Amino acid sequence: MIPIKQYRDFWDIPRIFLVEYGNSLFLFDCEFDEQKEDYGNVFHVYLMPKLTEQEFDSSWEKLSGKAERFLGEIYAADLTFDESRRESIDEEVLIKLLSGKVTYGR
């Protein structure tokens, strides 16, 4: 399991969160759909640069715009969280994304 470094917008699961894996930082972002008035079912996953404390503490609304690159998308149902759904995710999803074996297009 990979610890969730920080998250925001919890609705059943964190809807935007950061994890560190190896020496890299990754952003998982599940956007809110204003028309449906609900969160989508897909996370966009990004490789992030090192972030400052100010970036961690300020709004994350456009945080994905700071990404070094887009890695792919993963359905929320395919993410395995710890029992609390707030502390960690299974590393398998990142292994698959980094190997290019999982993506749902964009």
C-alpha cells in the first residue's frame, strides 16, 4: 500500500489526492461534474514536480496544471483503498499506469 500524502474533497473516497511513490509525486484527480452535480467515476493521474508548502496549502483547483506529464486515467472502482479509504491505496495501480498497461483515454 502507498500512503496518501494529502487529500481534499472526500466523497465516499478522496476525490483529489497526492501520493509519493519511489522518488516521485503523483496526483490523482477525480473532477466534479457541474451538470450532473456529482463526481465523475474516473481519476486523471499526473506525475507532479516537487511542490512547495504554499502549493500544498493553497487551492488545488488547478493543481493538475503544474504536472510534468499526464500518465493516464483509472476508474475509481479500480482503485483499492485501505479500510478507512483515507490513508493509502494499493500500489498496483501505479505500477500499471507507469508501465502503460492501464489507461482509459482522455
